[in-house]
Amino acid sequence: MAKAHGEMEKRKDLFRAVFSSPEGQKILAILEQSVRADMHCFVAGDPHHTAFKCGQHSVIHYIKSMMSEKSDKPYQEVTNNE
């Protein structure tokens, strides 16, 4: 378990190094804008499009959770084995 925690911290350090830089912040802003992360992902009458948009949003949430100091288990990093 300690090894897994250490590996997670290494991953989080990588995400912080990339997305905390000025260039990384610009890329994250472009990604957020391109998937309209500020809007809900529900598409009335189209569950497939809803699922697609929610998947796009989940990438943004994952990146942000990897950058977060508060998160022990980043968004969607939890597996059934834990």
C-alpha cells in the first residue's frame, strides 16, 4: 500500500509540474474551453452524447484532481481491488 501511495505521489508530481507551468495552464484552459467544462454534460434525449460529453469532462476533473494537494485518491483512480 505504501508503494502504491508513493507511485501516486510521483504521478501527481508529474501532473503538477506540467499543468502548473504557464504553458500547462494555457493547455488546461484550452481543454476546458473545448469540452465546455463549465456547462453540464447532459444532452436531453441522447444518452450516448451525454456519456461522451461526461467522459470529456472526466478528463478535466482527473487532471485537476491530480494537481490537488487535498486528494488522496484522484478522481477515478479508485479500483475494485482497493
